[in-house]
Amino acid sequence: MDHEKRQTVSTRRSLKRKLEQEFEEQKPDRKFSTVESDHTDQDLLQDIRAHVATLNSAYSSDEADRAAAKHAAHSLSELAKNEEIVSLIVDNGAVPALVRHLRAPPPLSDAHIPYEHEVEKGSAFALGLLAIKPEHQQLIVDAGALSHLVALLKCHKNGINSRAVNGVIRRAADAITNLAHENATSKRVMEGGIPLLVELLKFVDVKVQRASAGALRTLAFKNNENKLQIVTCTALPTLILMLQSEDASIHYEAVGVIGNLVHSSPNIKKEVLFAGALQPVIGLLSSSCSESQREAALLLGQFATADSECKVHIVQRGAVRPLIEMLQSPDSQLKEMAAFALGRLAQDTHNQAGIAHNGGVVPLLKLLDSKNASLQHNAAFALYGLADNEDNVADLIRVGGVQKLQDGEFTVQPTKDCVAKTLKRLEEKIHGRVLNHLVYLMRVADKAVQRRVALALSHLCSPDDCKTIFIDNNGLDLLLGLLESKTVKQQEDSSAALYKLATKASLPSPMDAAPPSPTPQVYLGEQYVNNQTLSDVTFLVEGKRFYAHRICLLASSDAFRAMFDGGYREKDAKDVEIPNIRWDVFELMMRFIYTGSVDVNTEIAPDLLRAADQYLLEGLKRLCEFAIAQDITVENVPLMYELSEAYNATTLRQSCILFILDQFDELRSKPWCCHLIQRIVPEIRNYFTKAFAKAIKVDSSQGSCR
């Protein structure tokens, strides 16, 4: 939520609270306190018109007229408590009638006018209620209300300090607040009002102080001229004193005024800081008033944009701990503002370790689960700052921060981008003393921390460090232990981590990589396949003859060399029976022997794999494994794995393992999943041990070349 939206919400809440207080204080005669439920719409309309007519006809200093006007103003106020009736009141001419009564009529004699200030007070109160709806504000302004309201602010200057005087000033200030809310015209045309409101900040009546501050707060919002005038009228010293008031409503309004003054105004921000606002604002973080806490946190976030020195001063003066405590409040807006302030503070190098040391990491991570997009983003931004400090990396990983960042459901793209940058920032720091610290934790910390470290490092570490972390320091055993866990989440985390490690093993995926070329040799060619020309051996397959050439067979594999060069009966036989291979499979196998290449489809691949394994044709075997790997699915992966074991098909076995790790979320619901996992764990260990060892050898070889 940006500052303007926060201000709008905050101002609406402030107006609502003020009105509720006014309703309690007003307590008019019971017959005017509510709109009777049995009144018809026509009755209501007649009541409104009657009160407006009274106001229009009773503008005189006659005591009876004054009493009637007071009565009518109060009655309209009571009706205006119901927002559904406000427009009806306005539509029936109440605004000009009430505006007229903001100014007392000339007295008939030297005596005091009857009900002095009471009618004006009631009229200001009613207009303030009508101004709650933005669509009525301009109508009230155009009727001339502002100049009369400003004049009412001067009532105390006649030397009279009474409850009535205090009340009319307060209600005039409140009406100004409501008229200026979301109304730029009201803020511009209120000539002479700001100096009076600043002066009233020192008024003896606390309620007048509060109302004046509320008006200044609204006038300062998005109006640079008003901001400058408020500061020029020397409001800052008084506002800063008000920050330290024991009255929550006073320091809440004061911190709101200062917040609006400094927003988008760097020069005023410097003046506010120079005037000594920083420590009182920090003090409000521990206030019993959650609204003041929220405004103080927001203001500190604004202060923190000034410069790095200010960020450091905020931390040095004790803001971090109460802000972290606020992160754990049940009030979501309080948490949001605290995260906002900490996010700004965390962008300074000197503050990052201090925020983490004071316990900020865990509550910020918890806020990533929030459904509030602004709260979630502020927390993510703060964590991004903390991740910039090497001293915080181990703390973030120790408490499961990497898993939290990876698993989070982030509602807006800027938050997703921020999280991605945080993970990238962490990845860049996994070396040197940070890596040594994490490896140390993986050896000596409790089991839960060891596992979190192993999971995080699988995603963040450099491929060059994989052997050190996962083979030499048992990181692989930690991941495999999680894979065999009874907890689904641990299994999912482990499978994702192991699959990520596989991508770092400097080996292409067997499913994606083309099979290597067979051993270079001379082939007779396609034209000699099943050709009687120069044939010196015949195979009987499914009762049919297949013509072959011994020289080609001898060169193809150790199995044929043993058959025709060893002591087997096939050595001198002219016809060799092949009892366990289909004709199409045998023909394809022989075609490979004669040409070095064949197209293997997924239907024939399993039988061809068995034949290739039987006759030790490694090149053909790899072709079959590659073809079969393309056909692995969630349903058939157990059968494919059994096939790889039956024929020692290493590449196919690795493909099955990687498929299982990559698709674990789909596989885990299968009844045979646990049994399959137990079967593959030893093979996973062998796979990574060999893969990382091979990567080291490759690196060493490349290094020697250089």
C-alpha cells in the first residue's frame, strides 16, 4: 500500500473516531437521537424539510429563534449519523441553511446573544457530518462555509474561555478537516486558517489541540504550499512536544501531521529531524495506542529514505527491537508499517546484522505467508536487505528461510521479483567463510538445522563445491534421509534438492542428451544385411534364415567373438538357431551391427534392449535406453526401473531416477512410491558419487590444459 492510500485509510479512520466521540458528547434530547424505525420515507422527508425551514426562518438574535435554530441544527446532525440519509438532507437544502448559521446574527442590544456559540457549534457539527461524503464537499465550500469556519477558530480571542467556545472551535476545526479530505479546492481557498490552527495547537483545551492537529494533518496532505506554510508558522516545536503527550489522541494526530509534512518533501524532512523529532517518534513505537505506533513506524520508514546516516541513527536510538515486536502484532496494518520501516532500514549495511541479531528474521519470514500483498511485499523487501550481509546468510538458512522463499505463494509480481533477487543474492554469498560456516553447521548442529542447510546448499551452492558439501561432508546422506522420511513435505523438499543437484553435476540428463556415438569401426553397410553374397553363417530365427558374415559379427561384440572364436558349438556351424528373439528384433539388431545406426521406436526398444544386452552391443544398448527414456511416465516408471536393473541399463536407470526426483509430487500418491524410493536410494548415492567425482576430474583436466 503506498503512502497516499495509507493516508486515505488512516484519515477515514480518524474522522470516524472523532465523530463517534462527538456523538457521545452531544447526547441531545432522546426524541432527536434516532430516526424512528416506524417513520415512513415521507415522514423523514417532512422532518428534514421542517428543520431546514426552521433554520431559514429563524436567523435572528431573538431567543426563541436561536432556540429553534439550535434545535434544528442538532436534529439534522442526528439524522446525518445515518450515511444513507446524508444525501437526502443535502438535496433538501440543508447546506446553505447551515452555512448561514455558522455566523451569529447581529445582537438586538448590548446583551449577549442567546445561546452564544451553541447554534454555530451545532451547524459546524452538522456540516462536518455532511462533508464525510466527498461528493458534498464542494457544495459546502461553494456555499461559503470555509470563511465562516475560519472565523469560528478565532472565538477564543475575545477573552472568553468557556465550554461553548471550546466546543465551537473544535467543531469548526473538525469540519475543516472533513471538507479538506480528498478536496484540493478546500485546501487552497482556506485563507488565514493555517496560522490559526497552528496557534490552536497550544490551546489549553486538549480536544481543541487534537482537532487543530487533525485539520493540519489533512491540509498538509498532498499540498506543498500548505506544508511550507505550516512549517513557516513554526508548528514543528509544538508538534514535537505533542508527540510526547500522555494523551494518545494527541500524539496520534501530531505524528500524522509530521508524517504528511515530510512525505515527498526532503527539505521539510531535514527540518523535522533537525527540530528533534526522531527520538519522540521512536518512543511512540512503544505506545499503548496502536494507531500511533503504526504512524510512527510509517514515519520512521520515511525518515529512513533521507540518507544512510539517518538510517543508522534510527537503529542506534533503539527503534529495531520495538519494530520487530510490532511484526508479531495481531494488527495487520501495524505489522505492515513495521515491515515497511525495517525494509527501509535493512537497505543499509550497518543495520542489516543488527536487525537479524535482534530476532527480525523469523517474524519477517512468517509474514511471507500473509494474504495481504503489501504486508507480504514489505517483508520480502526487508529480507532482501538482510540477505546482503554475509553475517545474516547462515541465520536465514538455519531457520529455513530459503525453503520459505522458495515455497511462498506471492500475490504480486514485484514481490516475486524481490524474492528471486533475494535468492540470487544468497547464492552469490555461498563461498569462503559463509560456506565454511554452513558446512560446519551441517556437521555439528541439530538434525533439523543440518537438513535445512543441506536443502539450501543444494539450490545455492556452486557446482565446484558440490563434492565438498555433499560427498565429503555427508550432505547427500542428509538429503537421502529426508527422501526416505515419512513426512511428505520433507520428501518433496529432498526430491527437488536432489534434482537441482543433478543439474549441477556437469552431466547432461540421459533423457535429454543424445546417446554417444558407438565405438568407431568398419561396417559392411546396408547392402549386406541379410544378403547371401559372401555370407558364411546363417541364423535361424522363428524358422526363417538370416544370412550373415562372420567377419562383421566378430568385430561387433565380445559375445559374437566368443561364439565363433571360442569353444562353443556355433563356431563351426553353418546354421545357428536363435530361439529367444523375434525376427523383427533380430533383424534390427543385425542392421545396427552392419551400419552402426538404426531408428529405435519405443515399442520395440525393450525387446531390442534385451537382445543388445545379451550380445553385448553397448552402442545399440544406449540407443534403446535413450528411446525408452523418452517414454517414461508416472504410471510406468517402476516397470522402466525394473527393466534397467534386469539388463544393467545404467543410462535408463539414471533417467528413471531423475524422472522420479523431478516428478515426485505426482508420484507420491501412488501406493508403490515408498517402496520404489527405498529401491533407488542406493543408486542415487552411486549416481551422485560418480557424477561429482567425474566433475572434479574434468575440472582438473581442464586446469592442467591451461
